Amino acid sequence: MNNADVAIAAATAGRGITRVLSYMIAPQLASGELELVLDPFTPPVVPVHVVHKEPGLTAARIRTVVDFLIERLRKEPSLNYRG
């Protein structure tokens, strides 16, 4: 399949296994609908970075957006799910 939503739906319906990013199936993992079957072979977690390009000092509006994104990403449990 070339659509993660369809692959997740198929796996949830018991039609096989799929490989998707953990945050995409965090609710299904938490509820027990899906389980990790190859967890020992999961590659290391890649951090999420907030990157922007602006010469000189960062404008207040950009800093506000960056601060907001950092706060929200750090609070998002599905980005930190490890079973």
C-alpha cells in the first residue's frame, strides 16, 4: 500500500502487519488494537527539530512560533511512545 492510513486500517482489521511511524499509531497501541511485533529491530528514535532561517536577530513573531512548537512537541506523548 502507498497510503499509511489504509495500511493502518488494514492492520487494525487483522489483515497483516505494517511499518509506519509510531506517532501515527499511538492511539491504537495505547488501546491495544495494534501491537509492536518487531520492536527489537526498530531503528533509533530520530528527534524532531524546529528549524528556521532568518538572518541576524530572530523576529519576535518567529520566536513565538518556535517556542509554541517546542512546547507542543515536548508535550506530545505519541512522539515519545516506546511501548
